[in-house]
Amino acid sequence: MLTQPTMEKLRAMRLEGMADGWLAQQKDTDATRLGFDERFAMLVDAEWMYRENKRLARVLKEAKLKLGEACVEDIDYSARREIDKSVVRQLASCKWVHEHQAILITGATGTGKTYVACALAQQACRKGFRAVYRRASRLFDELRIARADGTYPRVLTRLARIDVLVIDDFAISPVSDEERRHLLELLEDRYGTRSTIVTSQLAPSDWHDYLADPTLADAICDRIVHHAHRLMLKGPSRRKEKPTADT
């Protein structure tokens, strides 16, 4: 039998999925009855799936989603939440990522904004895109530190290359002039070339007043608010109902 030499060559060529699939075929009597073309197609599928799973694990690790288990299939569409299932289904196609659009998710605390944002980001990862999650406060801290230590251009460039940037809990606390300018530079780099998801308790119509500086507010809202997809989540806090649920 040439099983062992063949396995060694497959693994030497880093065809791990194909090697495992071929080994599985040797043990499956039904598979051994199939023709060469069918068995070879199964091996190609095994290798493709192995690489896809490995890629997905890598990009999800890079994304650092707050809720790594979140997925669009598990979003709760109960009536009181008033989430339009057809809209979410459309967003799950990730056409908005291809077209470099934004998604704004708003609602009271505990209504599931972070879960939906992470689910959409995870879906983008499954579709072959890269994502990164940041709470707004930590994002501003990261940019402030980068400005101080001289790595600001590098950090901005890295964030500009991410297909989907999730900015969670935006407008929770007062924003400083430095943070306004950092946000504008970040959005300017991404505008028309990448996609952004923003969650906030504050309605987008109030963001201009929140940002306070009329000139910077105009520029920021122009790049993130206009023409964005919007999801408004309603209902009571889900944390009080089920701590482990879609929150």
C-alpha cells in the first residue's frame, strides 16, 4: 500500500485537508465505491474547507470581536425588538462591504446593539473580509497614545486597511477636540474605500450636536451618517432578561 508515502507527500505539500480527507476515504466503504472523479472532488472540497476554516479562525482572532460567538443566524427577531429581518438578510449578503458603506446601530442600553454589530462583522469575516472591533473609548485611547509615541500614521494606515471596523458604544461620554480630529482622520481614510459599523445609544440625528464643533461635526457626519444603513433596536434590556442572550 502506498498510503503512508502519499500521506507524507500531501502533508509535505501542506495539503492537510486533502490528507485528512483521503485518510477518511480509506476507512469509508461507501467512498471506496465511488469513481475517481467523485473521490477527487471530495478531496478538493476537504482541502478547500480546511483552508477556509483556518482562514476564518485567523481573521476572527484578529478581529477580537467582543462577542465572538455572535452570528446573524442567531439574531432574535421577536416583535418588540422591531428588527426588520429582510434588512438583516440583505446586510448578511455583505453587499454593503463590497460597496464600502456604513451601518449605524442605535438603541437603549442592553437592546443588543453589540451582538448585532459583532454578528454582521463575523458574517463579513465568513465572506472573506477582515474586521476589527474597538470600543469607542479604547479606540480614542489607542489613537491618543499613537500620536504621543510617534506611531499615529502607522496605526491610521493599519485601521484604514481593515474591511470592516466596528466602533462600539460611540457617544457614551463627552468628546474632546483631539478625539473629534482623530475620528475625522480615521473616517476620512476609510470613506469610500472601507466599511464601518457604529453602535450608539444616541440617535444619529443627535450626533451633530454631540460633536459640538460645527465644522468638524459636518465633516464627520457627512462621512458616516449620510447614506448609511440604519438599525434601530427597541425593547427592554436583554441583560436583565437573559444574561447569556443576544445582548
